[in-house]
Amino acid sequence: MVKKYSCTFCGTDVEPGTGSIYVKNDGSLFYLCSSKCRRNQTILKRTARRLKWTEVYEERLRRRAQAAKRTKKAKPKAKAKPKTTPKTKPKTKPKAKAKKETKSTAKKKKAEASPKSKTKEKSEKSDSKSKSKKE
């Protein structure tokens, strides 16, 4: 009789005369049904429980569903509490936040604080030059 193996990656049955056996250096054997399983297990180093197309993934989902059913049955239902409306705070005007000084606002303030503007300075310089020429 020929032995039937199941794929160590996806879990499907490997027909006699098909598939391949991958042997690691430590002596462990992997029975693989297709090149898709071989690539995912050996080259890409993926785990079967995370791939949706494997039977191992489906089995894991079934176990989770059964565990969820067990926990739902075990928990007694708590009595529903009547809903109360939350207390609302009286509306007040929000406090104005202090504005942070940026570079542009700082420059504007300096320009406003200086007694002479640039245009006045230029006109005064030209006046002083013309006065010196007249003398």
C-alpha cells in the first residue's frame, strides 16, 4: 500500500506520485503538494495560519468561533440599567487664548515701535544732502 500524506503547509492530501518532499539539514521532512506551497514555506518563510487559502487558516477560524460561542454561553446577561441623560454644563464664553508671537508679527511690532519709518529717513537724508550743497 502506498501512504497518503497531507501537505505540511496547506493541509490538503498529497496524491501518490505527486508533490515533493523537502528535507532540512536537521532531518525534518516537509511533504508539499505544489510549488505554491513549497515557495511559501521554504523561500518566503510564511506561516500557513496567516494565509486564507490554507486549511490551517480555516481550522483556526473554526476554533475561534467555537471559543467565542463558549464564552458567550458562560457569561450571564447583566440587567440593563436605565439610561440617564448626562448633565450639561452651563454655556460660558470661551477665554481668549494668548497668541504666540511669530517672526512676521515681531517685525511688525518693531516697525510700529520705531519713531521714524524708512521713507521719512530717506527724505531726511536727501534734505540734508541738499542743504550741504547749498552752503
